[in-house]
Amino acid sequence: MRFIHTADWQIGKPYRQISDEQKRFKLQQERLTAIGRIRDAARIQSAQCVLVAGDLFDSPTPPTTAVLEVLEAIGEMEVPVLVIPGNHDHGALGTVWHRDDFQRHQRQMAPNLQLLLERKPVELEAAVVLPCPLLRNQDSADPTLWLRGLDWTALPADKPRIVLAHGGVHGFGGREYGLDEEAQAGANNLIDLDALPTHQLDYIALGDWHNLKQVTSRAWYPGTPEPDRFDQGDDNQRGQVLCVDVGRGNDPQVQTIPTGRIRWHNISFRFNSDDDLDRFERQVDELTAGRVARDLLRVEVSGTLSLAAHRRYNQIVADLDSRLLRLRLKGVCQQAPEAAELDQLTGRLEDPLIARVAEQLQHRLQREDDPDSEQAALARTALCELFRFSTR
């Protein structure tokens, strides 16, 4: 049995941190486009089905337009697509899965979509799927609890058994992405893998963790098919699905298939001199390769530039903000006048008022014992504004 394991499509993700409406739409649309790349991966790999381990939608009540777009994309797949609800699109009454628009259009547009809302074995031609859908957003009970009492002798002895579940696991709680923090022990939707009869199972297809993660030899998180955030520590492999070969009683063979298109970058950069501006531009260009509206960049910036160099730095930042889907700056690049710039200001014979004010600000800076004090910062800011005004 060969299948594609994917999860956390989160169609309709709002990307509220993106203020530009067009850029926000670009990110949302790319998540839909990724479904086509999953379809292509299934076809190229000759997969027999696609398993979606929860959070197909970002909300339990997505708009009808988003539902129709998803159904159209899934309907273009040539194999069965088995879906369980996750915590974002849980299966409680009143959610998308029970709506008339979904049920009616699903029959017409995506008859290959099998929604698994019940915790009972689903027998396919070449495998048995054991779905563990989430029927509410937060559940203190282990969604795989029903498997502990399953009559395993009632299942075909020769077909591999695949668990399809969504949630964190003991020892690796995943992340509460809404709060951007690690899930704690005792958190909701937590799966106890040690309590499962692993000798009866051949693969555990998990969803919820947004990075690629192998928990055991038979339990994997595929991560998101399209990256959705900046790196959060080590092992941030995102933008892929898993192609899994599984047989009864054997360890699965798992390979990653890249599907992501939007790129999220993190860098730290300290400006020690004006010459570092060129190095900064080169580093950003190496990451983004001149692409437009396909990259997001987070920069942890520090250090100091001269007044003239800081003006150029601001222009670089403005250009990047236009070209990238998002530029997020953490920290501050300080500006401080270098000796030549101070001489230029204080020696302006044609503008004695500017020269006198610049000289007073220079003396104030020299009198400050702490160069990082508020008064020193104000003096530097005033000098910068004076320099900008006098050289425009």
C-alpha cells in the first residue's frame, strides 16, 4: 500500500499579521494552490489514496467559496482522499462537515472525498484505516482511546493498519499555534502512543505539528504542505507531504515530497560599520533571489550606522517591504553621526543656525556618560533629523 500522508492545510488561514490585503490574499491562495501539488505528488508516486490528518480548513465554519474551491481541487485527484476533522475544523454539529452546502457539493464535485467522522475501522482495498477524528475543538480525552478496546481479530490479517489522528503526543506535545507556545502535559487532544498496541499497527499518520517530525519508526507528522510561519527553533522542515509505503507487520518506508512554494526566512544581522550595508544586501539577495511576492523575511537587527548610511538602510528596508510578502524587523539599527558628518554640520558657514544647533547637540552627546541613555538617544535623533534636513 502506497499513500500520501498530509495534514494542516488550514485553508482560509487569515494571516492577520499581514496588513497588505493583496499580499494576504496571495498567501491564502497559495495554500489552495498547494492542493494541486499534492495531487501531482500522488499521481507521480502512484499513490493509492491521500490521507489528511486533520485541519483541512482553518475554521470549523469556512465560507462557501473556500469550501467549493477545496472540493474542486480534491475532485481533480484521481484517488480516494480520506479526511478527519482536526481542532481547527472539528466535527461538532453546526460545523462545515454537517452543512448542506458541503454535503451537497461534495457529492457532485468531490465524490472521491471520504469524510471520517466516526471512530470505527474503514476498510480500503489495500489497507484498513483507523480514524480518530476530533469532534470538538478541545477534548481532554485521548482521540485514539477507542483503539485500546478494538477487536483486532475482526480486521483482515493481511492488510496494513493505519491510524489517522490529530493532536500532540506525550513527550512531544506539539505547539499551540494560536498562542505560539508549546503545548503542556495534560493538554487537550493529547495522544498516548505508548498506550496503543503498536504490534497491531503499521503506521500512525498524525497531524497538528506544523513541521516534519518522526516520533517513532511508525508515527510521523508530515508538517504543513505550504509553510505558514517563521522558524521556531531547530528542525523546521516544512512545505512537504509524506509518501508512505506500508505492509502488514513491517516498518513503513517514508519519503518526503516537497510541495511548498512560499519561503519564510530568518536572519540575524549586526551593523558594525557602513560597509556592512553591502553585506546585508547580498545576504538578503541570496535568500530571496530577487523573487517578488514569494518570500517573508524576519530580521533580528542590531548595531549602528552613520547618518548617510542609515538613510540608505531605510531605503533598502522600504524596497524590501514592497518586494516581499512580509518584512518583520526585530530590534533596531541605531544611527549615530560619524566625525565627518559632525564636521559637515558644525562647519556650515552658510547656515550658522544649523552649525550652532549641531555644535550644541554634539556637546550634549559628549557630556553623556551613558551612550545608551535616553538623553543621548534624543541628541542623536536630533542630529539625524538636522542632517536629513540640511542635506535633502
